[in-house]
Amino acid sequence: MRPRTKSGLLWGAIGALAFLVLAQGYELLFAPGISLLVKLAIAVVVWTVTGAASYLLEGWLARSERS
């Protein structure tokens, strides 16, 4: 697997897990929210969007960092 692909997948996983932690924290502090299946579905969407964004923007960020 290419390093850029691996990086995108890992950033997607971090985004999905961060969403799940925030959703759980909200439920603990305030009120019961959405069901587990809905949370998992949203986490998959977050994973996909975060992974795709990090994959697509990695080259741009690396170029702007050198400037």
C-alpha cells in the first residue's frame, strides 16, 4: 500500500473515532441521543470524507509547508 493511501485511511480512522468519542461524551453529559447504528453510519461517512480530504490535500499541504 502506498504511504499516501495509508495516511489517508489512518486520518479517516482518527476522524471517525473522534466523532464516536464526542458523540459518547455528549450522551454522557446531556441526554441519550441517537442509536448505535446511526452513530456507526455517521462514523463511516466521517471516515470516508476525512480520508478522502486528507488524501487529496496531502500534496497541497506538503507543497505549502515548503514555501
